[in-house]
Amino acid sequence: MPDKFLFVMAGGGTGGHVIPLLAVARELRSRGDDCVFVGTRRGAEARLVPVEGFPLEMIHAGGLQGVGLGQKIVATFELVIETWNQFRKMGSRRPSAVFSLGGYVAGPPVLGALLRGVPVVVMEPNAVPGLTNRWIARYVRSALINFPETARFFPNGRTEVTGLPVREEFFHIPARESAQPFTILITGGSQGALTLNRAARDAWPKLRELGDAIYIIHQTGPLHFEEFRTAFEASGVNGEMMPFIVDMPAAFARADLVICRSGAGAVSELAAAGKASVLIPYPYAADDHQRHNAEEFRNAGAALLVGNAEWTGGKMLEIIRQLSCNPEGLRTMGERARSLAHRGAAGRAADILEGVARESR
């Protein structure tokens, strides 16, 4: 009879933390293992985890970065209490390992596991690790990373470049042949990005003059959709606008160029799809990790990087005019993006977790 293990999945708050954890948990479940998630009621995990059929244990946790003194005191108190609670639960449930994607939600279960002697495996999708993963770097059994440069933050011999789990459909997107219209996908993520939305709106008058030569696919995010929808429809710009794109691989397949933020999930999808992109890092991301991610892509020749303050309608028009006339440059950017992709990340993560579990047993 094959071994059966129990893993605690730690990380939450945003879809970027939860979706990769779910991908690995599904792989582990297919092998006969059990997974329990730890998260908060206000994070994306509260919505995404139950529908996948995994148990979700709620804790009280808050971030320590970018908050006022009062919030830091409350968050520190919650961290101490919840770490003690997790320490006790690690003793009673005896998990084979804890798998963490970092973030403040991961703090209590990871610290509780380390205090109890339960092995911890982390997945660090960003070029520069977040606060939690930096704190525990020397104690982790293994660190699964997205960029080779990230290895310097962890002990020698404990890292492997696995990449971040990405939907398989992104890997099957064929290279786009040169054709009219030149199609641009603009997305600030599921919640949208006001900077990207406003720059696009400022560019509409000039884009209208280009007529059928340019086509815009624009995901605004639900909060900003109504603000921009009516004006977009009246602008006469060739394209479509929606609050949320359900089938993002299909949208990628239609695009010659993607304009987006540079979170770990976004850049991993760009790599898998082999898409040329313009990356505008969110300037308030923890540890400025989006800028570091974008720099890795820019340095590889896979993307252009533009600062948030510099991203205007005029800048957008300048880049569109530059790239729409350079199909060979776009093709090269796409090929270099695809060279950064890592297929089978969820399966490799499951292999490593089960290996750690067998060693510990």
C-alpha cells in the first residue's frame, strides 16, 4: 500500500497566493494524500478553497508591513496567539510537512511547524522573497523558486527552480502570426489597476485615429468597470471592455502584446504563453517585489518595464506605435519570455513534498 501523507497548506490573502497552493493540493490529492489549508475569513482562500473540497482552518492574522503602529501591535499579538495555537495543533494532527507560499497568513502555521519540528517547504514565486520567507529562510527544508537569482536568499543546496504552477492552457497558446488588427490585451489583474485604466482612457482619442489597425481587449476590474465602460463605448475605439476575463488563456491567444502588472502569477502566465509584454509594477507591493519581477523579464529581453508614475496615455501610444511596426522584435520578446517558463511545477512540488515526508517519517 503506498504511503499517505497529510500536508498543511499555508498562504492566503490574494489569489496569487491561493491558486498555486490549490494546484499543488490537487496534485497531492490525486496521489492519495490529504491537505488542510490555513487562512483567514477575509482572504481569497475563504472563497476559493471550500469549492475545491479542501478543509480550511480559519485564523486571525494581519500584515506587519505598510500599516500603522496600532495595526502592527494588533498584528503582532495575533501572530503570537495564532503561532501558539498552530504549535498545539501541529502536535495533535502530526502533519508530514507544511507547504508555504509566504505572506502574513503563512506566519503562524509556519512558525508553529518550525517550533514543533515539522519540516517546512516554501514556494517563493517572486524574484525577492517576502518578509515571512526571508525570516525563515535558514530553517526551511526546501525552497522552490521561480527565478534562479532567488537562490541567494536561501541556504546552499536547498533550492530548486520549479517555477509557479500555471494553468496548462497557457503552455498550448501558439505563436501569433503577424496579422491585422494589432491586438493589445490590457489587464491590471482580477481587481483592475486604476493607473492602467486611466492611461488607456487618455490614449483613446489617438487610438481611434488608427481605426481598424488596432484592437483593444481591456479588463478593468469590477470596481472600475462602470466608470470607464460608457466612455469607452462612446470613444469609437476598436475593441472590447469587460470587468473580468473568465478565459484568460483565450485572451492571451488573441493578443500580440500584453500590458499588465508584474505579480508572480502574471509574469508566470506571460512566460508560459510566450507573450511580449509591457510591465508596469504596482509600486506599493510588499518589498517592491513586482519591480524585481519586472526587472528579471526586462533583463532577459522578454518585456519592457515602465514605472507606474511614467505610465500615461502618451507613453502607451508611443510603445504601441513602436511595437506594432516591429513584428520581429515582438517575436523575439515572446521567445525570450517562453524561455523563462517552467512546466509541471505543481507535480514537481508534490514530488518534493512527498520526498520530504518520507525522509521525516
